Amino acid sequence: MVLGVTLLDLVSGQGVTVRYSREGDSRRQYRNRTGFPHGIEKARGAAKGLKLPA
């Protein structure tokens, strides 16, 4: 039983590696990302009308 699960884990791990591997030394580029899902312009001024609890 344990051997079967281990074998399944190894095979699925290799499949994921083949499917999502990158060619050569290509790395992901994050230079154009702000960290704001709707953009920085939408985030600016978003809390203007927010009332803080006393």
C-alpha cells in the first residue's frame, strides 16, 4: 500500500515538473507588477470616504 502511494507520488511529481518547467534559464519577470490587483490608480484615494470608529 505504502509503496503504491509512493510510486503514485513520484509519477505525479514528475508529470508536474515536465508540464510546468521552463526552457533554459528563463525566469519569471515581476518588474511590471505593483502588488495591487486592480492597479495602483484604483487603490489611490480608495479610503477617502472611510470613517474610522471612535
